[in-house]
Amino acid sequence: MHPYLHAQENPDKPAIIMAGTGEVETFAELDQASNRFAHLYRSEGLQIGDTVAVFLDNHPGFFDIIWGAQRSGLYYVAIPSRLTAAEASYILSDSGATMVISSDTKLAVLDELLNLNPDVTQYVYGADDDRALEPALAAMSDTPIADQRHGTDMLYSSGTTGRPKGVRIPFPENEDIGQPNALVAIAQGAFGFTPGCTYLSPAPLYHAAPLRWCMTVHKLGGTTIIMEKFDPEQALGLIEKYQVNVSQWVPTHFNRMLKLPEEVRAKYDVSSLKSAVHAAAPCPVPVKEKMIDWWGPVIMEYYAGSEGNGFTYISAPDWLAHKGSVGKALLGTVRICDEDDNEVAAGEEGQIYFEGGSPFSYHNDPEKTKAASNSHGWTSLGDVGKVDEDGFLYLTDRKSFMIISGGVNIYPQEIENLLVTHDKVADAAVIGAPDEDMGEKVVAVVQPMDMANATPEFAQELEAHLRQTLSGVKVPRQIDFRSELPREATGKLYKRLLRDEYWGKTGSKIV
């Protein structure tokens, strides 16, 4: 069901609750606000198939904008809120957006954007100039526009390995704004989301998963609790306060909650949780084991991308029987291929492809679109993995992150997963750095829980920790310490920035 139907049937039910302020928006208010945005888009000349951009932190009006675009037949682009003007300008230009909506917290960046993209109309929450959004919305009707049509997102990759790629998915042939979609079916059938559920969203809304899962909950008539910024103890408190029963996480969230003192974790009742879904990066096996021990068999995992070309799923019981797996395909068929596009046997590593998934293209980049497919027409997100005899998929790492040292292929994820299980490690990244003899050497960049531990002695302790499990070729030849790693709030690591630094490249930027 579309949120407007819930507004008719249950108008006073909260659709959105902001975690920090407690601000509530009901389904009736969400419906009215999204209608006003739809009229605003039409008044500015945006027609079916056009593009609007959202450049916001986790703001109370975020979904007013998005649902307004969804019912106006627009593509809506969520720009990561921490980008510079130059980086945001690239996405505006590449996507063809003719309007961007933001807030007064970003006025300095918006002023630069106005110079870089003078033809893109700006509307700004809290502005005191002609960009002010509130008076413009107040002048609009809160009833539906005459030409409602189903729109959809156009999301950009997080740019961990280069410039972000815009994923443009064709509009559904059915124009009905309330038509069902695959994610609603997956949420109910696999993850146990129920009508009227209460969902905690701890991640930035501009990312694909939080955006799409929150909209799915709205379609189910449920309430979304939106954290303005993730805090591990606050997340536990919100689960208890609102009796949250469904949620979505990344492994970094799990790791940070597990690093809380035991007495802090024990303070909060999380027994209301029926489904704690995680994705975005491989979860270290010990971390997931501890989460299942703590929260019970409610930890569920999937593997997918903004491209929507495939989707795998695994429940907690299946994971305990296939530790480290991301499950079996619910959308598409998993194929593991070698460099010549030949499918490999069970247990052998290769590039992960999906056969029969949804079609997609990278906007304005036919070469990247072509590179995402192999000779069979199967599509890939660029990850490497294997399938076991039972058909369960395991991720090894990004193909582009692979280190070749002395002719041996080394995947950093395995080393990173071991490092973060150490009690004194908050975060870790492993990269390949230049080496005269070996071509590349393995380097670990570690964020300690306490920077007082950033010593040669601790580096030796970590090396000994790794040697208990890893072969010598995988043990880092160099361990460096940082107070913080360049990790996106969605949990993705900007490993390219670290790699460029060690390879002496300059001018590298997060885009």
C-alpha cells in the first residue's frame, strides 16, 4: 500500500519519529507534505521523467521530498550530505537534476553550487533569501496533482574506488504510484516485516538501503525511527523506548555496539527485535556470532547493490550452519566465473555475477555499463566470492581491492575481519602498498580504541594475533595507526584514499 492509503485509514499513526528531538510526522502530515512538494515540482516545470536532487543530513523533511517525487513521476537523487560543492556539482550535472533541495546548514556549499550549477533551482529549509522553502510550500495545495505517476530513485555509488556511478533503473510500466514492488515482498517474506511495524534506521538516508527500507516500512504502514547520527548506546535505548521490532544495520554498527562495556549493553532490553537485517560489507564471523549470542536468531543478512541486479538472503539458523555466507539468491541466479567468463566449480573463487536479475545502466557511462556484464549477459557488482556445495554464497572481497604480492592474490577483507576482533581495535583497513621486491606489500592501517596504544609494541601484538590464523604471506609487513579511518557513515570504507596516499598519488578526493 502507498502511504496515502495509510493516511486515509490511520491518519494519526506516526510515519516518522526523529530520534534526537522526538519530532513526529503522522501519515496524514506526510501525505499532505508530499502533495505540496509534488505541486512545487510541477510549478517549477519538472515533468514526468525529470530529476530532483536531495542534499540533506537526516532531516525531518527528507521523506516529504522523496514521497513527493515518487508520486510525481520523477527520478530522485540523494546526494551524500558531506560532499563538497565540486563533488555535489558533479552529481547534479551527471544526473541532469534541475532542482536541489537542502537546508541552511549547508548554505556555504550551496552558494558555491549556485556558481557551479546556475541553472539548477535551489530550495532551502531555513533560508532567509529567495531560496526559502517553507513559504514556497505553504503556497502549494496539499491535495494530489492531476498527473500522478510512479517515480523512482536514481542513486550513486559511494565512490570507494573512483567517481560515483549513477544507477538509472527504468520506470515501472505500471504508472500506479501504489503498485507493489519486490522489496516489499522480500521484506515481508524473508525478513518478517509486518504491517504497522516499528523500524529503527541508524544510517544516513541518502544511502540506498536506509532510503529504500524506510520507504518499504511506510508502504507497510509502519513507523520509522530516524537517527540523526549513529550512536551505539542511543541505538540500544531507542530499541527499548519504542519497542523496535525491525531494523537495518552495517557490520560497523555491530562492532561499535559490541565494544560498549558489558554493563552498558546489559542496561537495555532489546527483546522486542524480531528482525535485525544487515548488509553493505562482509561481517566478520566472530562479530556476527557475538551478535547472535546477544540478540538471538534475529540477525539476518543480504547481499545486493544499488543496481538491483540481484539479491541474496540468509537467516541466522542457516548462517550458523554456513558461517560467513551471505546466503542464497532471492532475485536472480548466482554465477561464479573466472577471467574468461567460464563458470567455476563449487568452492572455487571467482567474480560474482547474477543471471536473470533486473536490468540497469550506469548513467552517462556506457563503458562501465558494458564492463558490469560478461559474455553471457550476466551482471556483476565487482565482488569476488564462491558458492559452496549447498548453493550458499560467500564474499571474498572487492576485485579492485585485491593485493598481488609476489604473484600471490591476497584479499584484504579476511585480514581486516581478524583485526577488528581484537579488543583494542576500533577499525581497520588493509591495502597494498608499493614494494620493490614483491610488487605490493600488505599494509594494515589501524584505528585503536585508544590512541595511547598506537605503539610499536601494539603493532607486534597485532601481528602475533594475525599469525595465529593467517599464513605468513597475508600478515601485514607494515602496521600504521590512525585516529580515524576515512569511512562513510553508511559503513563503507574509502579505501581508495588510503591506497592513493601510500602510492604517492595526489589530488585524491572522496567523490
